[in-house]
Amino acid sequence: MTATSEQLVGPGRGRLEALRSSISRDEFFAGLYILGCANGLLGRVIQSLNNAESWTGVVIGLDVNVIVLFACFAGVSLLLGDERDQVRSADVGVALVFLAFVILPIFPLSWVGVTGLSLYILSFARGNSSRRRGALILLALTIPMLWSRLLFQLFAKVILDIDAWLVASLLGTGQNGNMVQLADGSGYMVVLAPCSSLANMSLAFLCWVSITQWVNHRWSATDVLWSLLTCASVVAVNITRISLMGLSRGHYEAIHSQWGDLATNSVMLVLMVGFTVLGARRELFPRA
């Protein structure tokens, strides 16, 4: 018994045609993003539950994580437009590789998959403006969720030493690596990874990209200034917080607490959103 080449490729081609007729290309990409983001965020939730000492510890980061959730919403919603172009064979191949990263029980690999999918769309499947903007937002999302963390692992000592130097300069005290002498001379405090400014900068960058792309902001030279102000504001708040902790042991215990973290994160959130809104005010508040 023999079979022609058309008969051999027929089943695969039939499944592809069925997929094309049941879902649009943008809906196909959006479904992949939802799966990847949900799996990646699940890993972060599990980690927070394991590390939290009480229910308040679980909700401490929610005010800043609002930016992450908004980025997921904005990126996916931009992909769900009205364009009905069909899924292509290359899209299916990319999806299979994407699923290989997502189904593995290693949550950070989901963000690797989201990164690869975003780069594929931006390079080979750009399509309409909404698709490009959505892919750009979701690519920016992977920075605080994965790449800034890897960067910190590689350059942790340098990053923490810079934070400690800034704090010591404000306090006018001594510094030894990532250790800063308390202003009252009662001892030293150590600047550890959770206090690093790098994570806050990556969230500020995500906030800027998410809002400006969501409203289809028209870029100009002044955007460089607004984006730098967005990132610099959270660094200033973080360094100020650590400096206040370094005044004395009493200040350290009062500020280095769950409610102190909540207050700091709330201020950072207001500044991130505030500077971004000012930069995108033309689109957010168009003249009547």
C-alpha cells in the first residue's frame, strides 16, 4: 500500500485549517500569553505564601504588584483587537516551543517563553499597531519578573555596594561593602537584596512602558526625561527609606516592618504612576 505526499500531510494540514477557522492570530497569541503569565505569576504567589509570616505579609506587595497585573491586562487586551488574520504554520511551531517552556515545573521558564514569544511577534509577526504594543508591554513585564533578578544575581555585590554608598553618603557615616554604620554609632546595618533599588527601577520601567503603550502615546524627546524621573523617583524613595532606618536602632525597627514596607511601596506606586501619567497626559487627557 502506498500514499501520496498530499495524503501524508493531509491530517496536519487539516488540523491547521481547523485552527485557522476557529481562532484569529491575535487570539492565538493572547491565549499563549495568558497561559505563560498565569503560570509565571503562580510561581510568585507560591513563593510569597511560603515566605510570608502572616496574612499581612502576603498583601504587603500588592500595591506595587498592581503594576504587574495591569501590564498583564494591558498587554493581552491590546492583542484582542478586531483584526482577523489567520494563524500561520510558523506561529504553531513557535507555540509548541513556547508550551515546552511553560509546561515544565520551573516557573521562571514561563517568563523565558513570554520573552521569546514577544521577540517573535516584534520581529516576524508585527501585524497591526495593537499587536506590537501588546507584545512590547509583555516583553517589558519579563524584566522585573525574570531578567532584573538574573542581573542582580550576577552583579549583586556591585549593586548593593552602590546602594550602601548612597545611604552612607546621606548619613555621613562609614561604609564597608554593603554594611553601613548607624548614625548614632550603635552598630551597623546590612543592605540586603530585598532592599536593592534595582527591583524598584525595573517596576518603574514596566509602569512607564505599560501605560504609554496602552494609551498609544506618541513618543517625543521629553519622554526620556519623564521616564528617567519615573525610575529616579523610586530610587530616591528607597535610598531615603534605608537612610532613615540608619539613624538608629529604634528607627530601623520602626521602619523595617511590614507596615513600613507597605507605606514605602505605596509612595513608590504613586510616584511611578504620577510621572508616567504626566508624560502621557496628551493621550490620557485629550482636550475636548
